[in-house]
Amino acid sequence: MNRIVLFLLSIGWICFANAQQELQPNFSNSKDSLYYDPLAEYLTLKILVINKYSDFEINDALLNQNLVYKSKPSNAIGFGAAYRWLSLSLSLGLKNRSDSIKETKRSIDFQTVIYMRHLTINIYSGIYSGYYLENSAKMIADWDENYNYTRNDITTNTFGVGFSYLFNSEKYSNKSSFVQKEWQKKTAGSFLAGGSIIRNEVRADSSFIPTNVSDSNFYKGFDFNHSSLFKVGVEGGYAFTYVLKEHLFFSFSVLAGLAYGKTKLTPLFDDEVSTMELNFTLINSAGIGYNSKVFFVGFNYTNLFSKTPSPIQDMNMGYSSGKFQLVAAYRFKIPEHKNLLPAWIPVQL
């Protein structure tokens, strides 16, 4: 618990330092306008089409086999607005009449990203119920390949807080491709460094391992219906945006690192087993589109992946969550005005 408090206090201190830096009178004017335009005087309105997911896999390294459980993608349409440091969006889920995972299928998904000049903070929380086995015909004996093995009783719960520090904020914008608040006009990139706290939990009414699994020795015959991972880690990586003729762009970022955490498995008829191990974290994103002073249209993708050794030797658990997003945005210039917030709040609106 002390490590969590220290981690969150560190993020808070860095946020305060970044906020103070952004408030310096000549901070905005010091930016190299050849590389990006901060569009501080523009209000951005946008419409979004979103596809979110939260998946997990059970890996047997000895047999080189995986049970790959997929959530039915959650489709939504949303609306958003961004001005200066503030960015908000709301989305409404869309029903899929052809969905084969019925009745208990549900998802609650909350994600917010705070973009500062040097710092990006990502907070994610999601609950998903209703899963299907992507490789059903391969992993289940005599299974009809035209159908998927479905599990309405499986529920996942994911929570994550992470931050990344941008070293080359003079030339690279971390707000251009993914929140559409700035316009990257020239190719640039930056090294990144950060950290994260991640908790993943999966539970079900019965074992995740199907009774008629193709190889009865899969996962050493260990039947379990609950798994959890809690870890704290550090990451490093790189972000880059390639710009063609100031408007067309392709961007990506990759953060990878190691974390130390606890993994627990609960068997059907026995006490839980656990292990403390180093594990792997990957946070990646990519985007493509068209950007200008008044108009933006683009597609972007983000994914958070964790892989950890399980308490069963030579076995692993993997978790992934993310979203695909199509965005169209239009910007309106806001006339000069007094700050709408009280003087004691260290930001302007």
C-alpha cells in the first residue's frame, strides 16, 4: 500500500510541476511553430466511433498452447470537446443483434487521459462479462469450427494508472493525434519514460479450462476459476509522428518495461496459490489521418498488454485491453476573454 501512495504522490508532484511550467507567460510563445501549432485559441468539437475490448489468455509454455478468450467488442458512438487543457467525451454503447453472447453480456468502461506538455497520465477502469474462445476448434476436442465456445459466466475487471514523460516537447506534440487539440505540422519524435500500476482480475462460475480440452495435460490439469494480477512497473519507449505536406500524418508510440507483482490463481476445490514475479508490460498506440487548423479526421488505436508467470511452473497469464477509434473534428476560434476560473486555480480556461 505504501508503494501505491508513493507512486500516486509522485504523479501528483510531476503534474504540479508541469502545470506551473505551462503557466509561465512566455511558455506557449517559446514553442517552435515550424513543428506544431498549440491551437490555444480554438475550441475543438468532435464525433467518435469507438470499438473497445478486454481480453485474456491462458498460456501453457510446455505444450506451446493457448486458450485465447475474447470479449465481444463493445461498439459505441460518442461526442467530445477540447479547449486548452480540458478535454471531455461521452459515448453511448450500440447493441449488436447478431451477438451470440447474450443475456449476461455487459461492459462498463471508463478511461481518461490527461495530456500536459511533458506528461501524459492514463487512467483506465473496465468491467466486461461474456466471453468466447477464439481458437475453439483447435483447443476443444471434436468442436465444430463454425461455432465458438462461449462463456457468459466469465467476468474481467481491469484497473490501471500510468504516466509517461515526454522529453522532446519542443518539437513533438503528444496531443495532436489522440485528443485532436493540436496540429503537428512537421515530422518529429521523442523518447518516453514512465511507470504504471495495473490490476487485472478474471473470475467465472466454473473452470476456465473446458472439460473436453484437446490435451488433458493442458496447464498440468490445473482447473481454476479465478485469476488476479497486481503489479507496479516502469517503462521506456519512443513516440513518433510522420507528417506529409503539413496535413497527412502517421503516428505511433511504444512503451515497454518490467513490473514486479503478485499473481494469484484459485482452483475449484482447493486454496489459492500465488507467486511474486517480474512480468512484462507493453503499451502501444498508432494513428493515421488528416489534420489542419480547423479540421481533423483520423483513426487511432491504443492497447495495454500484460504478461505474467503464473504460480504453476512454466505456465503464464496474459491480459490485454484497448480501443479502436474513428474521429472527425471541427475547430472554432474563440474570441479573447478573461479567465473563467478563479485566480487561485493554477490553470486558465
